[in-house]
Amino acid sequence: MEQQSKKKEAEILKEKSSEKYDLSLEGLLKAGVHFGHKKSRWNPKMNQYIFGVRNGVHIIDLEKTIIKFSQALEFLKDTYTQKGKSILLVGTKKQAKDLVSMVAKKAGIPYVNLRWLGGTLTNFDVILKRISYFNEKKEFLEKGKASSLTKLEKLKLNKKLEKIEERMGGLKDLRKLPQAVFVLDVIKDRLAIDEAHKLGIKVVGLVDTNGDPNLVDYPIPANDDALSSLKYILGVFLKSMLEAESAKNLVTEKKA
């Protein structure tokens, strides 16, 4: 399973390397970011971001998407480039699993791409203990310190660590609460949004035509279902973060 996941990530990475991820109307259109849900499923709070209806499906106003996405990117870049601050990327949809982990790893940020564990933020001390336990035991096994264990004990420990990694692998480098949360679906990832807001953490979120833009601090009106849309949006996000970091490092070097 792990090899298959890595293969998928490699395919996505290869695909991304041949594409340009500059935020543009053309790019958004090509990725299908403008396609919303059926008119019957809409949330009236999204009215200001809807361009019209085509074949019974709401079409998102991409000019407004560019405005809102640009605002969100400025906030995310500011957070990303500040020392000691981190962004938590949350995308628990099945089709986004490999994409989320790949982008997060490239950006060097924590992520959740499976089920959100209740208390991940609001009960962070407990989560941190689980992360510490995982890292300690992982090191214990990898550095050959497990010679005192029987084969059965090693097997049980490995299985236990596999379960923890499946649930919390994207958080293993997290040492303190993130300063921002970026969710790919305000409906499916609602628990993450609620926990972040309880702690005063700002939230950026993709909002489809059936969602509520008022749930997040920085709503991005967009198709949150199609993989092509998610690839483009996360591609723009990743490129923006890495470019902002490079620019900051260049300024630092010149001052030195």
C-alpha cells in the first residue's frame, strides 16, 4: 500500500512539474474550478460568488475567485515565511489523499488527509504525546535498539506504529499549534474549522456552491470536488509558498 501511495505521489509530482501554476483566469477555467453543484443543492450564502447557471449547475464567478484566492495567499505567505509559524493543510476527501500529502511534504508543513481526529487542536497536549511516542518508538526500531524485543513484540509494535502513522503521520513533525489552517472542503472538514476557531486560529477554506463562506476567515469560492481543480489550487498554493520563502531567504542573504 505504501509503495502504491508513493507511486501515485510520483505521478502527481511528474504531472505538476510540466505545468505552470500561476493564478490566472485561464488556469482556473482549464482546471474546472468554476463548476459548482446542481442549483437545487446551493447555499444562498454563496450567491455573491455565483456567476450563473448552466445546464442546472451553478457556475462560480472566477473573477471573484481570483480576488479571494489572492487575499488568502497573502495571508498564507505571511504565515509561511514567519519563523516558528506553520500552516496545517486539511483535505480528507478520498480523491485528494495523495495530493495533500505530496503538497504538504514539498512545502514542509503538517497535514491531515484521512479522518480528522477530534481534539487534534483543542486537545493538542494529548496529540503531542502520541506524536512523541510515535517518534520515539520509530527511532527505537530504526536504529536497531529493538534487539531486546521478541519477534512477536516487534510485530505488535510495528502494527501499532503503522496505525498511528496512518492516522497521524502528517502531524509527526508538529511541535506546537499551527498558526493557520487550510481546509479543502468547509463541509467535510467542519470539525477542523470549529476547533481552529475555538483557539483563535485563522482558517482558509475552499467553498463550493453548497458551502457556507462565513465559516472561514478566508473563503475561496471553488470547485472542491474535481481532482483537476484541487491540483490547480494546491499547485498555486505550493508555488506561492516556495517563492515567498525563496524571496525572504534572498533578502536575508543580502542583509548578511
